[in-house]
Amino acid sequence: MRRERFYLDQEEKRILKEAEEYAREKGLKLNPDKKTLEAVIKALAKTEQKYGKKYCPCRAVTGNAENDKKIICPCAFHLKEISDSGHCKCNLFFSD
């Protein structure tokens, strides 16, 4: 099987490593589609750079700190979404 290359900067690599560790701890896996995985990681890096937190790229940041803390990746909704549809809304985490 040919291994696809990621084109990630240092911050994106850190976020990918954090996501891999979290997935392993929770018995999940990351999106097997490398292009989609790369896009989600890059989007997380962009929200972290813009807002100072890794907000889920599939959800809108409202500016309300109490509400927005629920959408910091991994968000408060991801486990239910994975249970219901096999993956979270962002398509980062998948059931194993």
C-alpha cells in the first residue's frame, strides 16, 4: 500500500499527534481518507491561530466563552456523533 504524504507545518503536526493520541486513548481512529484528515488538521490549526483554541472547523465560534468551550476539539458532541453515525461531524474521529 502506498503511503500518502502529508504537507503539514510544525503546528499542524503537533495537532495531528494530539489527535492520534486522543484517538488511541478513546479506542477511535482518525479519518482514513488522508486528504480529508489533512484538511481537518489544517482547519484546526487555523482556528487555533485565529482564536487561540482548536475550535472544531465544522462549528461556528459565537464569541460566547461558555458556549464556545463546548466546540473545542475534541468537542462535547463528538462521542454521540460517533455513536450515531460512525464519525464526528468534522470527520476527524471515527469509530474503530
